[in-house]
Amino acid sequence: MTQLPASIEQYLLESGFSGTEIFILKHLLAGGSMTLRELAAKTGKSTGVLDSASKKLLKKGILGREVINETPKLTLSSLGAVVAWVHEDSEHKHRAMERREKDLQSFVDSLSVEVSRADIQHYEGLAGLEQTYTKLLEECGGHMLHFLPVRHTEVEDPLRDFLVSYFRLRRRNGVITRVIAQDTPLGRRYQSRDVFEYRQTLLVPESVYAFNTEKVVAGDWVATINHEENKAFLIRSKEMAHTEKAMFEAIWKQEMVKQKEKVGAAAPTTVKELDVGTRVASTVRDFLLSKRSIAAFAFCGVLAGVLTFALYKNNEKLILKRVEEKILSVAATGALQFDANDLNQLRTSADITKPQYAKVIRQLNAIRQQNEGIQYIYILRPTEEFGIWEFVADADSLDLSAQKDLNKDGKIDEADHLSPPGEKYDPMNSMNENSLALIKPTIISALADQWGNLIAGWAPIKDSMGKTVAVLGVDKFASDVGSLTNATFKPVLYFLSLFFLFAFIRLAALNRSLLKEILSLSKTKAFLTAAGVLVILFIGVSYAMYLQTLNLIKEQTAERLRAIAATTALQIDYKDLEPLQFAADMKRSEYQRVFEILNNVRKENPDVKWAFILRPTGNEGIWEFVVDADANYFLPSGIDENQDGVISESEENVFPGFQYDVSEDPIMRSALEGPVAAKEFHSDQWGTYVSGFAPLFDTNETAVAIIGFDITVSDVLIKARNKFLSNLLFIVILFIGFIISKNMTIFK
């Protein structure tokens, strides 16, 4: 491998090259063109890490791709590209230094030649800047002028705490601030807060007014404030202050005129004295033919589109939450099934011949088969290398020699790579999320690796001592969120509804003469009728939106419970259920094993209220409890939750053999055929809830019982209410805005 001098490597690092990028350059210098797999074999790094680094080098123009023997390979395009990149970086740094020097020179040149007569003060540090602003406020005489290059947001401002109290003092003293700022994204954000900051900001083109430091004119004082170096210079000079004020006012006036010319003004429309019908028809036609109407409809279209997009994104957020909760529940529940001793036997690719490997792979595939929509499921453990993990087992990698189209895209490529035990993996995302997964089930942010753009849920797998030895990962394609969102949300219908609603509001608000003519036909009755219809419309829309949100939450909750039930069912041996027939059987070891499994699962999913196992009896429609997570021989027979001194039916616990009527619950009965989600609320003596069920099979694949999990209706309604609040706020604001605009139109 070609060796680079240490000084050259250090220079490349300072110019923005990462260690992995330099590593790739050195290997390509030595070995010519290579594929990612060849680079991975030579360097020992994962293809995911190398792929990320090589893409950056391709973007810089340093690497290229060429096809050799029908195989795409990476090649070093030109060493001159490296030199050019370093040269550009050096030029950028040099220009920055020159700009600072010019700023200093500009300040020095602005000083009066009779400096001996001027009062000059100098401040340094954040405390010095606070003194500067306080001094200017004392000397301003009620008005301050600023030339301000906005470099950061209010939150990022190191003086943010001081500026809050400074604003209050300025507001109390009635000091208005006028600011000329450059028209940049930060400048526009700064201007948007004028109403809260007791100031007026004018945005000017950055290319025309290229000031780099803040300049303040207050009374006879002129201050130059350098926020990068935390330095300020103040000079008191009437002549200089007069010149700076004149220049400020000239720029302000010139730019205000330009901006008003861009906005323009519409000529008023005159209406002749004709009969009411003719006046109304003429006014409507005149409005529809005017540029004003085009602008109004364009505005309505944009607003309806923006709000439709916002509602779509809100719906997408709900679906994403639903997907995340499902895969997190599958991971948390599935992690309880694996034996740490089995995983400790799997360290290298040679261990795929061990029986423990086949056992773990079977468990992974059983979990995936029980939960539709799961793309990948695997086990990882952290390595001693910071941020790098290694595979323990992967559900698709029982036979590493097999060619599998894992993502069903019709071709076998790196996205279909099979991972043996011991293969390194770099998630390339937040280290905090990965570390947190060693403690509790965690959603790993959507990231793109060689297997695709995925949403992952990781849950810790612990040994008998409670120590985390690995994590179970469950992946789903991020694109599935968009598909599910489109299936539950119709953007065209939302857009058209909002568009016509806003068009009516704008028609009423903009064209006062038209509205007056229409209202004159029936006076106040028409208004009251229209207002009543509008109120009913808003109530109907808000209720429909609430029902949609509630249905999404119910579906999301039930699907998650179904996933929990399906995954937990794999942990329970049907033989443990056979001897459990009577209350006395709660003391048996079989009951205790199943009881512990149910409570472990409930511990990993704290919002689950009930967890239980039921089986059919010889009587049609009558089933019996086998195990309940709240019932054991050492526990009381019930809990007086309402503290009325009586254990009612809703508060009593159950025991093996306790009968339960399922004759009016077809969803629960269908759980003998496969995992199901009870998406509608169901009520019995213990309350109202949504549920998820899954069957328990014997060796003949015959369902002998079902396992169920419940979440109470109150938890579901709280989730739905919280999700709906943002939409409800939008509806209320819209209604208030309409009433205000309509009243202004009528009574003006």
C-alpha cells in the first residue's frame, strides 16, 4: 500500500477528508480500480462504512466509476482533483481572513481625523457587549438605528438572556428600534419577530449592502459591534452620527419605495345604481374577471395545498407512530425468547454449523412469520470498537451460500447481502439511540444502509443476571409508511374541500360591495342562517377529523397488541396449560412459568392493562381462563380500585377454570385461526378496551387456546385527544378568523 507522509495525511484531514476517505485513497493508489467488496476485504471495514465514504469522494470528483469485465469498480479519477479540493479549501480560508482585515480597516477609516476631540470607548467580551447596548440605550434619546448582519437565531445568540431583559427595559422606556438587515433566511426570521420585539426591520439585498459587522446609531453615539470577536467600539461625534443617520434614512426610504412598487395597488371598482339582481350579477362578474380574483383564488389554492400537506404530514406522523410502536413491541416481546447462552456460542462464521445457530434462526423466522410486514429481523451485539456492532444471527442467513432477493427488487446485489455471525456493522446514526437500546427497547431513527431505508426497533436481550448480552433488531421499510398513509388519506378531497371553503372566505373578505349586495337581499336572517350553517359545518368537520384520528389510534393500538400476542405465543409451551384446570393449580410450576412470561411482556409494554390466556370448553360460546397476569395464589382475589369497601365484578381476579362468555365476541373466537386485532371497543365486567389475540398450538398445529392483551379505552381516548388537539386548534382559529373578517366586511 502506498504510504503517505504523516504531514500530508494531517493536511488532508484539516482540509475536510475523513480517515476512511484517506484510507480508500491509499488503497486505490496501491491497487488500482476496486469494488467495495474488494476494499472491504483489504481494509477490514464494512461495506456500509466504505460506501458512505466513497460517495463523498465521488461527489468531490476525486473518484470515478468504471465498468471492468461487467463489474462496476471505483477508480482514482485524478490526483489533481485532490490538489484542487485542497487549494479551494485554502482559498476559502484566505478570503475569510481578508474579509476580517477589511472590516477592521473600514472601521478605522470611519473614525474622524480629529479623534482627539471625540469620546472613544472600547469594550470586550460578552459582558462588554452588554455594557455597550446599555450605554447606547441610555444615550439614544428614544430612537435607535441598526445596520445588522443576522448571523444566528435568537436561541443560538450567546446574549439571549440579556436581550430579554434589554427588550423589557427598551419597551418600558418607549425606545423604538429600526433595523436594516440583509434579506437572508435568518434575516427574514429576524424580521418575523418584529411584532414581539418592539422594532421595525427592513430587509435589503445582501449583494448590494454587504455590511459584515453591526453598526448602531444612538443619539450622538456611533457603535461598531463585532459579534464574532465579542468586541465593540463606541465614538461620540455629532458629525459622524448625523452622517450615519442620513445614510440610514436614505437607504430606508429608497428600499421602502422599491418594495411598495413591487406590491402595487388595485384600482377601486365602481357600481352603478341598478336593481339589486343586476348589481349582484355585475359585481360577481367584475370580481371574477379582475386580477384580484385570480390572486385570491391562487392564494386559496396555495393555502389549501399547504394545509392539506400539513394534514397529510400529521396523518403520516400518526402512521409512523403506529409502525414504530408495532416493531418496538415485537422487538421487546421477542427479545424475551432468546437464551443468552445460545448467543454466546455464536461468534464467527464457522459457528453457523452449531445447533444453537439453527435454533436462533428458527426463533427469528417464527417471530417474523407471526408479524406481517416485518422485513428483517436479526440479533446484534456491541464490539469493543466504538460505534461498531457485529451480527450474531440474521433470519435470512441460515444458508450463507444461497442467493436470495431479500428486498424483492428482482436482482441480487449488495442489498441482498447475508450476514454471518461476527460480521461488523456500523449503523451510522445516533450513538445515543444505539446505546439506549442496550438498556430498554428503542426506536432507531430511519437510516439508509446497504439493505435500504429502514425503520428499526431494537430491544435488549439479557442473561439470567439481568446483563444485556445483545439486542434484537426488527426492521420495516420506511416506504411502507407512505403506502399506509396514502391508503388512509385522500389528499384530493381534502384539498378541494379546503379550497372552496377558503375561496368563499376570501370572496367575503375582499369584495365588500359584493357581500353587501348579497346581504341586502335578506338582511340579518341570511347572516344568522349562514353563520349557523357554518358552525354546523365546522362541528361536523371537526367531529369527522376526530373520528378519523380515533380510528387511526384504535387501529394502531390493536395492531400493536396483535403483534405482542403473536410474538408472546411463541414463548408458551402448550403442555404447561394442560394441567391448569382449577384455582389450586395456580401453585403448580407450569402456572408460575406462564404467569412470569405474561408479566415480563407486560413489563416491557407498560400501557398494557390485561394479559391472559383463554381456551374453549365443551359448552358452545363458553371459554375458560387458564392463566391471568393479575391472578396468583399469593395475590388477593381482587383489588378495591374505587375504595368503596366492596370487591365488585369489575375488580375481581380470575383463576384457572373461571368461565367467560365469548358468544357475542366473534373476533376473540376467530383468534383460534390466527392472530387478530380487535380494532373496535369491547366491554365486559372489567371495563372497555381494545385487544389483540393470537392462538397457541399443540404439536399437531391445532389451536388449543388463545393469548390476549388489552389496553383500556381511557388510554386510547387520551392518545386520540392529544393527536387531535393540533387539528382542533386549527379549526377554531379558522372559524374565529372567518367571523372577524365577515364582521369587518359587514360593519365597515
